[in-house]
Amino acid sequence: MSEFAPYIGTPWVAGAQGPKAYDCMGFFRHVQAQHFGITVPRIIAPDYDDEHALADLFGAHDERQRWLRIAAPVHGCAVLVHRPLHIGVWLDVDGGGVLHCTRGIGVIFTTDSSWPVSGFGRKEFFRHAP
């Protein structure tokens, strides 16, 4: 976790791309580029409170075709969360978990064992297909 620890506590701000604040997609993009060498284009959400619009935006975006659903998480894969719609990065550290930037809290690491009580819903895992 040491290389990711400096991010913990960085605040969430709608549309922020870092380094002083991020939204979940901005943080996901940053981590993918800096730690996994994957460039993810910016996807701008028109309304962070409209989950249907966010789902449509992500699902219809060309970038979505570059991410393949996988059954189990692997280090660095995308974690798409349902309820609320959210994105983070799976890390194989501290027993495995999701590094993500969430509204009202900022950047956190939620271990897989604590996920059921975290308030977040179902997770889907995606790996980048170059």
C-alpha cells in the first residue's frame, strides 16, 4: 500500500482531475496512468446525481470497449460499483480491496472484507485490453 498511501484523504470534488482533489473517474484515470501505464480519456459527467445518465455515459463511451469484464479481480483492474455508480481500482494489497475517491470522504482504500458494510453495492471487474 505504500506507493498508494499518499493519496489517502485527497478530497473529492466534482470534475476534479488532481492532484489536490479528484472525482472518482479523475482519480481512476490518474492511478491507471501513473501506476499501470494506461491512458484513459476524460469522461465528463453532466450531472453527478443522475445515476442513469452516468451509466449511459460510461456504457456508451468508446473507452468502454477497451475494458473487458473479468470474473475475479486482479491488481490494477477497474472496479465498477453499482449503487451508487462509482469506479475505483483493485489493489492486491492488505488482503485486496478498492482504492477509490468517494464524495464526502475523498480517497480511501476499502478492503474486500469490509466491502459488505461499506455502503457500496455490487462490484464488477474489468481489465484493460490494449
